[in-house]
Amino acid sequence: MTPLADLPPDVARRRIIGTRDAAAFCGLSIPTFRRLHDRKAIPAGIRLSERRLGWRIGDLSDWTDCRAAGREWHEYRASLAGNDNLINSR
């Protein structure tokens, strides 16, 4: 086992993975993942360098839970912020 496998759950959710691994984690092809990112339909990436983005595993896990529940990502974000107007305006 690697030391990363032994991380506490709250720290493991913050682990950052690259585009290829993020797409695979979500069960998507890389082009589809990038299209969703361009439409802001998935969690925002974290700028790691000028040309590289990463994603927190916890954010991607929340996104897949939203999809499984039939909710859109913007609805989930609005509910966390307590802004029901965003949900109803879409």
C-alpha cells in the first residue's frame, strides 16, 4: 500500500488528480470531461500551473453523487450556498 491509501477520509477528499484520472474517476472520456468543464457542468478545476488543471477527488465524488440523484451541479452548489433562487432560475 502507498502512503496515500492511508490518508484520513477528510484529507483524501482533498487529494488532487489530473485530467486523465479525473475523467476516468467520473467514467467519462477525456474529450467529454473537457466539454463538461468548458460548460461549467462539473466542479471547477484547480490551476496547478500555466497549462495544467487538477481536481479534488471530493468534488468529483460530490458531482457523481449529484448525477446519480438526478441533480445538476449548479443546483448542488446553490443548495450548499443556501441560495434557492439559483435553483429555481434555471
